[in-house]
Amino acid sequence: MKTNLSKLLPVLLVGSALFIAINSAVSVAPTFFYPTQLISLANGHTSGGGKGGGGKFTCPTIPGADSSTCSLNWSGYADTGSSGSVTYVGGSWTVPTLSCPSSGTQYVAIWVGIDGYNSNTVEQTGVLGECNNGAASYSAWYEFYPSPSVTITGFTVRPGDTILANVSFANGVFTVKIQDGTQYFSTTGTVSNAARSSAEWIIERPALCSAHHCSLTTLAPFGSVTFSSATATLNSVTGSISGFTDVAITMVASSSGPVLAEPSSLSSGGSSFTDTYV
């Protein structure tokens, strides 16, 4: 999905050291968690190229999913519905231990949210892992895109922590909630022209932005993340991921591959899956 860069606020660089405090609870992070950037590779479609520049690349078909697709920045699942149908998404996961390379910066965002699969807004909350020259750091955040992400200060995130998160909508207002043990944060916001047509459980490589240019980051080696207790509410009906029209999303580096991260099939109850760094 194309991103309207004219809507992005000017930012210089991403990184926790450059967060700008706005009150005791939150700080603005110069990172953008985009709507998904789907590419023209439906499941089973083959393109030229591939890893190492040879052979052909085929967007993976995830067994059991209603459909499968490839994205430049997302991996996971989305439930899709009609405009205005989605009022809730929730799930939990364990924060992974990043295997950071000795140099460079890499990022991974793990979140649940409403919108972004087939629309230009996203209402979401989750965890960001960052590798900086071999050192890993973790934080919690939320975003009402196209506004920039907001880091939740004073909210400590460590590998092995269990995260519970959800996003809901009522009376024109979105509410994001995130919990890590005894730590709890909730806030509300409004988003103009929010479609409320999809619910998501996602691994993402976010974008770094400066002035009017944004580029996707390198995905941090996160191992694997299992989303569980994944539920959504569409048209006043609450169910698991498989209870609605679901799409399995594989993250790829480009239309010619390679795969960066890939979701498993859904569990028998349709409420959990594991996303794996490739």
C-alpha cells in the first residue's frame, strides 16, 4: 500500500536517544509504523530474481489461511471486513530476545492494531526492539497513524515479559491498552477517516524518516514470536483470527525476495500462530 509522505512530520532519525518528552507518561518517537506495503505477489505468484539474484521467487502460501500475500514491512495475520465493521482487536505475546549483529542498527515492532491492511490509517500498540551496534533495547509504544508513534516512558520492557495488548473503538474514539506484568498503560485518540476494516497481529520493520523521505529499516533478528489469545470483533461478533476472513502476510525484502519473516498456520482454535525470522 502506498504511503503519502506529504502527511509525515519532519523527523531526523529514529532511536530512543532522540525521543522528545511531552509529559511524564509518553514521548514522541521519530519512527513510523506504516500501513502495510503490499506488493504485487499474490500467493503462488512467481517473479524473477530471488535470493542471491538467481532463480524465481514465489510468495509463500500459508496452509489453512483464507488467503496469503507478501508485504515489504509486515508479517503476521489480518482479519478483513467491511468499512466500519471492526471495533476490537487483542492478543498477547512474549517479548523475544534479539540476536543483535555486532554493528549497525536493526528494528522489530510487535503489535496488534486496527486498520492499515487495506486503508491509510493504523491504530495500534505494541513493543519495539532495537539493535544498536550489538546492544538490544526494548520499549512500549502506541500510534494513531498518520501521527507519529509515541513511546510510553516509565514502562519497562524486557525479553521474556508477557505482553497483553488491545485496541478498541467506541463513540468515535480509539482506546489502546497495553500491559506487562503489573505495568499498565491506556490512552485514547481520534483518527480522521479511519476505515475500521481490518484487525491485525503483526511483526513489522518500521521506517526511519527525515524531512520528506522515509525508508524501511533492517529487520532485527527476533527468532520467533507466538501471538496467542488473538481475538477481534467485527460487526459486533467476537471471535478468533480464523473466525473471520483472514489473510496470512509474509514479509519480503522486495518483489524478488528473499523472505524476511513468515507466519505459521493458525492453531486449531484459530487464536494463535508463530511468526519466525528467516
